Amino acid sequence: MPGSILSRRFAARLLAFCFFLCAAAVASAGRDLPPEAAAGLEKLYAGDPGAAIEYFRMIQQAQPDHPLGFFLEAEALWWKIYCSSLEFRFGMTDAWRRPKRPEDQRYFDLAQKAVTLAETQLRQGESAEMHYYAGLADGMFARLYALRVENRAAARYGVRAREHLLRARALDPDFADPDLGLGLYNYYVDTLSAVARILRFFMGIPGGSKKEGLKQLERAMTQGTLSRVEARFYLAKNLRNYDQDYERALTVVAPLTEQHPANPVFALLRGDLYAKLGRKEQAAEWFRKAAALPVRDAECQRRIQELARAALAALGPEFSTPIP
């Protein structure tokens, strides 16, 4: 296998691991969630990160020494980055790579603020919550570096994130949400090819167990707090991308489109899965739903509509009627 292809595939799996790390971070606030966070997350999962940021900045003003508000604003920015980076490849929609952009700095600044605040509190005394924030904020760095195919930086931050997550889990064994990040770490590292495992070794990334990772993911999805939405989304993507278990992925993602019908990213994923299963009429229905949803972010809306057109065209000429 050519080195460049191997590098891209390794980066893709590292990126997926980083997605899960940071998705899990939202859940850490779930045990003591201020109302502004709950309201903002509802906006975020409804596909409106701009509205969500307004709530998250209220948290920053009310709790300037706590990492939650800064982390959540970065999380909202991530969904904007993710939407603008989506591509239709291999018969499915996902974000694989993206060049550096000026707006990346705001995202990194927020992540660093969250890290700094969490580490300040950890110096005053250990807690599962602050280890969790510190680790997941490190994971925020990792996932954007991975999307930009800066693999060494992504790996360095990913390993640091994992260490904090393990410590959080050790301090509070009943805390289910860290299992989202740890579970996906175990899954992805164990599914690397033999050659990529050598690359992983030289990059200093610890090994994992796919079997254990799946158990951890299921625990996070069923026993976690706010990790449930993110766990469903990324678990469904994982089953689609790497296991080709489209039927199970469809079962996992269906509740997301029912609970958050205004989110076009969830709708595209459901359409992808119907297409993979050969259910073209249902796939077309969901692609058109995604394209018709109002999205406040103009760049994201253009991208969603472009992706929907590409997905419809891939179904066949009879499905390529214009999207309004």
C-alpha cells in the first residue's frame, strides 16, 4: 500500500477517535448542567450552532473560571467546521480532510482556555470532572489537527486526552460518559492495519481492544447523560464507515432524526444508510429533507444542498430532479 494512502487512512481513523473524544466532553457537564447549557445544546443538536453559542457565552460570563462555557463554544464551532468540511465520497457524506483556515484560531483559543481553567482547578485538587475537561479539551486540539492531516500533533494531543480520561474513570468508576471517548479509542486503534500499527507504535499511541471498545460505547449510549446524542451519531458513522453494518447503523441513527428533525447532518447520514442498503426511494426522501431544512449558517446550507444533489445523482438519473 502506498505510504500516502496509508497515512490518509491512519489519519482518518485518528480523526474519528478525536471526534469521539470531544463528543464525550459535552457529557461531562451533564451531572450538573446549567440551564443555559441545556438550552444551547438543544440549539446545537437542532443544527443551529450560532444560536447555541449565544447561550454558551452566557455561561462564560456567569462562570469565567469554569471550562464549561469555553468548551461548549468550541464544540459549537466544531459543528460549523464539520459541516463546511463535509464531502460526498465512496457513496457517503463525511469530513475527511480540510486545509487550515483563519477561523481555526478562535477554535484553538477556546480549547486552550478550557484546558488552562481545568488544569488550574486540578492543581488545587483532583476531580473526575476536571480531568475530563482537561482531557477532552486536549481532544479538541487533536480532532482539528487530524482534520488538517497534521497527524503528529493530533496523536500527541489524543494521547494526552486519553490519559486524562482514564484518570477521570479511575476517580469515579460510576461515571459512564468517559466510556464514549475511551470506547472509540479502543475500537479505532484495534482496527488499524498491520502496517498502520507500526506507525501507531512510533507515534506513541497505546493499543486498544475493539471488543472492549464496543462495550464501552454501548455503556456510554445507554447509561451516559449528555453523551447519548453524540454517541449515537458517531456510533452510527462508525458502523457505516468501518463495519459496513448498515442495518444496525440505521437502527442507531433513527432516533436522532426523530428527536432532532431540524438537523440536516443527521438527515444526510440516515439517507446514506438507506442508499447503502439499496433502499433508493427512502434514501432520496432523506436527502431531500436535508436539503430543504433551513440552516442559519449560509456556508453550511450551501454545503448541505450540494451534498444532497451529489447523493441524489449517485442514486441514478431518475432521482436527480433539481432541489429548490
